[in-house]
Amino acid sequence: QVQLVESGGGLVQVGGSLRLSCAASGRFISIYSMGWYRQAPGKQRDLVAAITSGGTTNYADSVKGRFTASRDNAKNTMYLQMNSLKHEDTAVYYCKVQLVPYGNAYWGQGTQVTVSS
């Protein structure tokens, strides 16, 4: 079982920055993939950024150049630095973890990010 604690969401103005954190705990040895997804009202949940234990990253086109994903394997924590935020970044952001490739996905409860004028 994996428990995820997300933090860092909130209200920010257009052009501002936020840093999300996702800390994983539980009975596991290592984590293969950690990622952030987001879901806006009435829309599906989409990938924002993901990073593997080897450091390979994958970003949604809409956030490339603005968001940076990183992780601290020793702390089982992933970070998402979000800069130059736009209205369209407003959503609930969810952390997702997979212990092995194509393994079960564990989700956090989500943290709200609201970008206002």
C-alpha cells in the first residue's frame, strides 16, 4: 500500500509560480514512476508531467518550458515547479505513483490550483 501526501496548491495570479510536492510512504522498496495529472471541471484527467526513477521526464506540450518536474528518490518525493502560470492551468492536480512499470497506480487526493487575474 502506498500513501501519498500532496501539498503546495493554492491561489496565484497569472504569471505567478507555485511548487507542488508529493511525498510517498508505505511498504515498498522503490518507486518507478511519479507523476502529476490535472483535471479541470468537466474535463478528463490529463498528464502534466511524470518522471521515472532513472530521471526520464515526460511533459504535456502545454506546460513545456514553464513547468519542471524533479524528484528526490531518497525522500520518495516528487516536486513540480510551475512558473508563468496561466488561467488554463487552473485544475485539481493529482499525484500518481507506480512502483513498477505498468504496475498498479496509486493516486493522491488532489490539490487545487487556481490561477486568477
